[in-house]
Amino acid sequence: MKIPFAPPYIADGEIRAVTEVLKSGWLSMGYKTREFEEKFAEYIGVKYAIAVNSCTSALFLCLKAIGIKKGDEVITTPFTFVATANTIVHCGAKPVFVDIDEKTYNIDLEKIEEKITERTKAIVVVHYGGQPSDMNKISKIADSYGLRIIEDAAHATGSCYENGKRVGSIGNLTCFSFYATKPMTTGEGGMITLNDDALVERLKILRLHGISKDAWKRYIDGKASWYYEVVDAGYKFNTTDVNAALGIEQLKKLDWMNERRKEIALFYDEHLKDLDIILLYMNPKMKLSFHLYPIRLNKYNRDKFIIEMVKKEIGTSVHFIPLNLMPYYQKACGYKKGDFPVAEKVFKDIVSLPIYPQLKDEEMRYIITTIKDILEVEHE
Ligand SMILES: *Cc1c(COP(=O)(O)O)cnc(C)c1O
């Protein structure tokens, strides 16, 4: 039985929707993109959604839009995909890492304040695996120091905070990923959600070459449509109608996909709970996307475990290698091994198991049997 780690779930609806766009004669950003943005905003429960070509682009645009620049510091977690930190670097700023808490693997709320300086401008909050961070506490800290918050919700599409509201709805700039392995996919893609009327135009202008539509509207007055003004050196970060058509279909089944992932997580929990390993903490008051199902192998050797799983043709992955262990971040920002003991400890024995809607019951059982075989053999 060959079980890949995270294949996308694509059905006839997606194929039909993409074919329609291909036949329509309009492939780039157009009406489909607008429809996707409107439907996504409605689903999240937020005023605006701006579609872009990746979550990385979304993060960078948000940092730019709030004015992050050379000399600034931005607080985030080292236990994330590198895009979270790279985008801070791209603005000329320094990512200031704060260790994680060992239960949720999210940024440790108790350790944020000690890293705040007069150069600190923002906090980029990552909702690890789709488990929302405590935004009440983070907002309080941000408010008292006048910091902006950007949420990296690459894992958390469809997750809800403790108050029942969806991640992305409470008014912070929030960035989603529609990369092929994420809770829903458009192949490549991302979305920014926000309620802020002032920032929405700025983000749209930066998304597409710095071109202002307002100038265009002022000028045409119903006469010409070729005129535009460039008000900033913007970027080329738009999505396409092909991707948007995929997104509209995926959004329809997102809640179902997340529910199915939850069933799988509960199955894993039930069947692994007697082993001497650390299971995923699931906050019972929250709704989670279950983007990841990481376990910690405790005294078993993680690297050996992955090799054994490969032999049985079961895909796994590691989320994440702490960024302070990366050569670039050591060289450019002076981080070193040992800086973030909790993230490094968790990294050492963590491994993510397959969790996706089309995973069959017999495959889940095979995964469990294989894990037990490997761990028990190794244990002797
Ligand atoms: C995947 C991921 C990103 C980047 O998403 P892309 O859409 O691939 O740019 C950013 N942050 C986290 C935490 C991720 O897992």
C-alpha cells in the first residue's frame, strides 16, 4: 500500500470549473477572481479578501502595506515555514524569533514582551497546524506596545478562534495559503483578509504594479479605458482566474475536508494513545483545520522512524526545522543552535502523519499497524 504524505483532493467539480475558465477566453485575474474573493470573504466573515499568487506574497504585501522597512524588527516564531521570516527580511527588517510553547507549538505568549524593543513594529502570528494562537492575549500585548499584527494562517483556513469566529475575521491582516498541500488549494495561491478600509486599496495597488484604478476611474469618466497611473513601484502578485475557479470549488468543500481530517486525527489519537509518544494537543474550545497531525516520538529515533515508514511506502514530513538552525539566519541575523530550546526539542522528535480527506479507512489502519510495528521493534 503506497500512501503519499499530502496529495491534493481534486474532484470533477474542480476539473469542470477550470475547463470552463479555459474555454472562456479570460485566463488572468478577472471576474472569477472577484467571485472567489467575495465568496472567501463571506465564508471567513470579513469585509475584504484580496487574492494573490501565494501566501508568501500575501505576507510580504501586508508587511509592506503597514510600512515595515529597514531597521525595523518584527516578532515571530522560529517554528514555521521559512516564508514567514523571509518576507520580513525582504522588507529590510529583522525577524526576532520568540520560542514556542510545548503544548500548541505556537509562539509562547509569556516570552513575547521580553523581545520587544523600540524598533519592534509588528508581530507575525503563525497558527501552527491550524491550531489558532490565543489572539486575545496577543492583541493585548500588541495594543499596549502599539504593534501591528499579521496572522500567518497558511495552515488555518477554516479554523476558528476560541470565540467561535473564523481565523481571518477579527480584523487583523491575515494571510492564507492555497499551496497544493494546504487545507484547500488552488495549485499555488494565497489570500489576504482584512476589515481595514484604508489598507485595502493600498494592498490592491501593491498587488498589481502599483497601478491605481482610482486615477483610471477619474480619467475615463465613461470614455477611455486605456489610461492608468502608477503611484508606487508595485509588484506582480495577482492570481489568475484559472486558480480562482479551483479555489471556488475547493471552498465549497473546505468544511467537509476539515471535518474528515478531524475524524482521521481522532482515529490516530484513539489508536496511538497507548504508545509512549506525545500526541497532538487539540484545544477542545476551538475548531481546527487539522492541516497537520504531528506526533512526537519521545525516546524513539525520529530519523530512523521516517526511514522505516519510507520502506513501508508511507509518506511523512517534518514541520518544522527551527529557523535559527538555518545557515542563512545564523549568518544574517546571528541566530545559533540553542537559542530556542523548546522549538529545538520539539523538532528533534516530531513527525507529521498523512491526514487528508481521501485517506481511506484501510490506509489509516495500515498506518497505525506500521507505526506500532516500527516503534515496538525499535523499543526492544
Ligand atoms: C506554506 C506556508 C507558507 C507559504 O505559503 P505559500 O502559499 O506556499 O507561499 C507560509 N507560512 C507557513 C506557516 C506555511 O506553512
